[in-house]
Amino acid sequence: MNRPLISTTKTSTDIAIVNIEINSDRLQEEIETLANFSEVSAPAVTRVLFSDEDVAARNFLRDRCREVGLEIREDPIGNMFATWPGTDRSLGAVGTGSHTDAIPNAGKYDGVVGVLGGLEAIRALKESCYQPRHDITLIPFTAEEPTRFNAGCLGSRMMCGAVTPEKALSLMDKEGVCLDEWRNRAGYSGDLAEVQCREGDFSAFVELHIEQGPELEEAKEDIGAVTAIAAPAGYGLRILGEGGHAGAVLMPKRQDAFMGAAEIALALEMLAKNSGSPDTVATIGVVEVLPGAINGIPNETRLEIDVRDISLESRDKVLEDFRAKVTEICERRQLRQVWTEFNCDPPATCAPHIVDAVETASAEFGLKCRRMVSRAYHDAVFMARLAPTAMIFIPCYKGYSHRPDEYSSPQEIANGVKVLAHTLKTLAG
Ligand SMILES: [Zn+2]
């Protein structure tokens, strides 16, 4: 009995939706332009926080946002807020965005699709003559990648208060240059306490991103509606032993810091494989052996360790067992251990109403959508502490990411932008 009414409402929405036209050529041109702000030549991209290339990319973005008539604000850590004012400014903004920094020798699409795609979604909505009730704010976040300060998602982390201004000011890069100096060089200053958002600043957040995994491409699906985001724990671990001459010190007498570290690495792999959770992953991506001579027994080995899971319980159990194992190995081999915590974040659960909105939008455009988890972490993890949040994934070639051959096709990107625009429209009223 209600059917005719529902159907009428839906039809009127349909008409409005059909009006969303994505200008794929304009978007592709901008992606190419942004890729040129890089320390290395195309197709590779290196754009580290507050480098000249990062600053140039920020200038480019700011200009593009101004052209569209968005209100620009930048906070003291360099997060940008480009806002399309809604008709009721007392309401929390609907946020979208991602990052434009890139790790050394990365690709063109990680983060960029969410920033330039977010801008294109706003332009498309404006061109469709839609007027939002809530503000719609595009946020290019500062330093999603941990390259300079070993602190991933620095901008969004500070927005939700997960990093205090004092902690941020204590950050130092490998050359000993502190955060304050770097941000001043890039043109940012002011009280870092102002970075933290207030409750109600945002009513929702949705981030468009390449999947960085192979699931969508393998399943020939267009859109991933992300239901949960795995959170990483990152640690530095120094294993300290006794150096000596590689020929002169006999095996029973050795306290070899690298052999201990090697056993520790394999123990971590075993724990992750046997955690009972298919989502547990553990990686040691950095190993430094000191003094680093073929004829010198290593007196120190530095490891950087990353452990993730969608389930906090599974991840923390692996970490707990790993610490016990490291202690056992160190005692047996007469080594010492020194830990540094880089980050240890809980995973995020996405807001069901936004996941639904993403699915609905996909259906409206005839796109195949699946619900999935994000195994990489994103600024959305921290935005989820400020507002209901979800993510939209698009396929990328073979799941490649953080490498120069990272690729999503213009069509795949346009699909994601359409779904994002539709979702923003649903959320912004
Ligand atoms: Zn990213």
C-alpha cells in the first residue's frame, strides 16, 4: 500500500541522480598534473610531507578548489578544508578526502583518487544544480604516509586528538629536523591545539580510495563498500648483542644480534599464520644490521614491525605472544631488547547507514558492489572517531600499490567518483 509513495520518491531521486556527470578528462588531466609534483620522474611518484613537491601539490590543489568557489581553510599542521557551504550551516559538515603525499617510488593514485576525485564529485554535484543542506568539505589530509616522521595519518590523528600537540612537536625526522621546522618551511604555523576538531564539526565522512589489494579486480566488481578498516600496530625493535671478529669468536661464545633477530622474525611469521584469524598480517619491512661489515659479528639489529588485523583481540594476542617469544629468544641468546611504539590503533567499524548509501549509489549506476574490509589503513580510521564514517574502494591493477605501476583506469575512477558524489548527496541532504 505504501508502494506507490515509495516508488514516487525514488523516481524523483533517480532523476536528480542521473544528472551527475563526471568529467573524466578533466579529472585525468589533474591526476597527471599532480603526478608531476614528484622527486622522481613518471610514472613513479615521490612526494614526502612538506618537501618542495608536497608544497607545490598543495598550491595546485588550493588553486583548483578556489576555482570551484570552495571556502579554503588550512590548520596549523597543514590539513586543508575546502568547503562548499550548505544551506544550514549549523549542521555538521559532510567530509570527504584523502591524502596526496606519496612514499618513495610510489604511484599516482593512492590517496590522489580520493582528493581529486572528491573535488570532481563536488564539481559534478554543483554542475547538476544540487544545493546541499550540510556543508560538504573536501579534506586533503597532512601526512597519511609515515615517511618523514614515522607517524602515519598525522593530520587526521591530530584532528581527532589521538596525538597531542606536545607529542607532535617532539617528532623528528632521520636528519634530526623537527616537525615545527618542517611545517614552518612549508608555510604552516600557529597553535597545534587548534588542529583538534570539536564534536559535531562533522556529521559524516566518506573516503574514496583505490583498493590496494586484488579482490575487486579478481571478482570483476566495480565498487567496494568498506565495512571495517584494519588498524596497524607499528614498533621499532632493537636487538642488542656483542660484536666481535667473524673469524675469531667461536659459535658457542656468540651473542649475535642478527641471528637473534632472524629467529624473532620467523617467530612473528609463525604467530601471524597461526593466529586463527585470516585477517592477521605481520611484516618486518625494515632491517638494519650494525656495524654492517662482512667480517664483523652484528652487535645490533634494528627491526621495524607492523602487525594488523580487523579484530583488535586477535592482533593484540599476536603482539602479546610475540613479546613473550622475543623475551624467550633474547634470554636464550643473551641479547637485549629495546622497543619503541610508533602507533597502536584500534580498527574502525564503518557506519551502516553510509555503507548502505554506497551500496544504493552503486546500484543506481548499475555498478557491481561488494562489502569488504580494508586491510590497509587510512585517514578514515581516525575520522571514524569524529563522525560516522565509511570508505568507497575501486579496483586497481593486480592490487598493486605503493609502486610506480599502480593503476586504476579512467572508467574505474569515474565510477568511484559517481558513487562518491551520490553518497555525498545522500548524506548532505
Ligand atoms: Zn592512501
